[in-house]
Amino acid sequence: MLRLREANPADAEKEWAFVRDMPEDENGLTNAWHGVTREDFMRKALPAMLAFARGENLPEGYVPETVFFLWQDDTIVGQFRIRHFLCESLRTGAGHIGYFIAKPFRGRGLGTEGLRLTLEKAREIIPEDEIYLRVNRDNPASLRVMLKNDGRIVSEEESHFFVRIPKLAE
Ligand SMILES: CC(C)(COP(=O)(O)OP(=O)(O)OC[C@H]1O[C@@H](n2cnc3c(N)ncnc32)[C@H](O)[C@@H]1OP(=O)(O)O)[C@@H](O)C(=O)NCCC(=O)NCCS
């Protein structure tokens, strides 16, 4: 069974291993905690994630962000993040949602299904009527994931497409 679970202390062991192994930056999806030790994950990374979701201890200019892990049965296969609302830099930049599927699990529809589940969460969190996304032009797999979730390209620049997806009805 595939489901999204918000980052939480009960899942910390598996969350730690997943975050440690996520690359620092792949196609613009960044991970500040690449290589993190177990101790630092428990003491710093996870508390920081939980605080960000509550809108606490945010770096200057950041909006609240909730981190979800995508679970296939008892295994974490991906991470999906929702930024709760747009600020100017998100509106013209990375948008509301970022996601990552671990390499061994790619190409099986999990990115597409994970984004579908994230859009269901987004309707409870995001006030805007449309979900803003950005994707590198040289990342056709991610663009496909967006388009299969009713995304449409609204603009482009040298290295990115900007995509919007209507927010699901409440
Ligand atoms: C992008 C990413 C999430 C996709 O995850 P995934 O689980 O492999 O995605 P899916 O299996 O649901 O779908 C991938 C789609 O892209 C297509 N695809 C894959 N490689 C492709 C390529 N080189 N050219 C065109 N299409 C490609 C697949 O065929 C599939 O489409 P289909 O179902 O119509 O056949 C994953 O590659 C990833 O985490 N990449 C690193 C981080 C990243 O890029 N995040 C997104 C930042 S915007």
C-alpha cells in the first residue's frame, strides 16, 4: 500500500536513513541534511522539520513547509514537501511542491502517484487556487509527473518550465 506520512518522531529511524542517503541536490531538489549522522538527525534535522511545519524557527524569508515521506508498505520510497503559501520568491521560483523518489524505485509510477497524494494534502494546506511548480527543462521525467497530474505549462525561461495544477476541490 502506498501512503504519505508527515515527518514524525515515531518513524525517525527510517526517516533518518532516507534523508541521509538523499543527494544534496538533484535537479534543484535540495537536501540540507545529506550524510547527516543519526544523532544530528534526531537532535537537529527532525526537530527543524517539525518546527518548519508549524511555521517556527524559519530562516528569514521562508514560509512554513511540511515534509511528507512516501511509504510503500514499510519502506520509505520518496519525499514530498509542501510550502504552505507563496511569497514572491516562490511565486517566481520553486513554487509550492518539491519531490524526490529514491533511485531504485523510479520508473514505476511512484512519482506520479506520490504527487497525486500530495495534491490531496495540498488542498487542506494551500490557500491559493492553483498549485505552482517549477521544473528544469532537462528533467523530462518530472515534467511528465506534473503533466499526468493535470499540470499545464504556463511559462518558461532558459532553464525551467513553470507549471500550474488546479487545486482539488475541498
Ligand atoms: C522526477 C522523479 C520524481 C520521477 O519519479 P518516478 O517515480 O520515476 O516517476 P514516474 O515513474 O511516476 O513517472 C516518470 C515518467 O517520466 C517518464 N520518463 C522517465 N524518463 C524520461 C525521459 N528521459 N524522457 C521522457 N520521459 C521520461 C516515464 O516514462 C514516466 O512516464 P510514463 O508513466 O508516461 O511512462 C524522480 O526521477 C526523482 O526523484 N528525480 C530526482 C529529483 C527530482 O528531479 N525532483 C523533481 C524536481 S522538479
